[in-house]
Amino acid sequence: MSTPSLLTRQRPLPTRLSTADLLRTTADVAEQIKDGAWAHLLPPAGGWPTDDRWCRQLFADDELDVWAISWVPDRTTELHDHGGSLGALTVVDGALAEWRWTGSRLRERRLGAGAQAAFALGWVHDVTWAQPGVSPLVKGAAAPGSTAPALSVHAYSPPLTVMSYYEVTEQQSLRRVRAELTDVPERPKR
């Protein structure tokens, strides 16, 4: 009887939920937001911050937390991971840019309304607001000539408790610069 090598042995996930489960959850909650089911937890029309990000926890239990997050220009989350949590997002309105570390470089992808992304363990990325526009969900949030925030739904399992932050070195590798205990996802950097 042979022993499996370390290279073929798979680590157990820290949760019974998969990234596919988290994608379904964020898609369902995004549709519920569009239908007004979460309006009591969202800023009213005209009340959305346009100079800083906003977030609100919509649901939490022992294995899952779900957040609504607004995104505005000139705010970045920094390159980060989600510690021991899997994650996923669905863009409700507007657009986001995700800069993901591929192992040798940063790669950008744009996520418009309805687009989704899942984050496996070890996924390192930065998320930013990506496009100007007038949002039907946050109408009245932006003054004429300014831009409306984007809105996304995020889910983490197990619930998010720590995030590590990274920089890209001159040798094109990642260096962890700090880790923070947190109960707020995608904390903005100015």
C-alpha cells in the first residue's frame, strides 16, 4: 500500500460551503437588492456616499457572512487575501476592476453589473471602482457631473476574520506586509 505524496494530497476546506455556493448566495442577494428586499439596510436614494466606500453586513452566522459594499473612485482595498475564508462577489450595479495576482504578475479583469468572481484560499487581489455612470439603484447619489458608486454583494465562508496585505517586489514576487484582524471586508485605503 503506497502513501499519497504531499503533492497529490488535498487539504480540507475550512468550510462545508464551496465557492459555487457563495456565488449562488451573492447572485440571490443581488437580485433581492434589485427587488428592494434589503432597502431597509441600504442608504436611501440620494444618501449614498460618493467620496468614500460604504458597507453593511446583511447576514451572518457561524459559517457565512454576506455584505453589500459600495465602491467610489480613488479608493483601493490594496492587494489582499481573505485569510482562511473562501469568498465570492456579484456586481449589482456599476462596474469593478479586479487586479489579481497570477503568481508572476497582476492581471486585470473588469466586472460589470451581473458579473461574478470567486476567491479560493490564497487568492490575492485588489478591487476598485471601474466606471462612471448613473446608477438606477443609487440614483440621486451623485451630483450632476460626478459619478455614482458601484454596488456589489460579497460572501465569505467561514466568516471573514483576518486579511493579509501584500506588495509586489522588484523581483515580481509577493511580499506580505501585514495581516489584520477584521470584521469589515475590503477595507478601503486612501
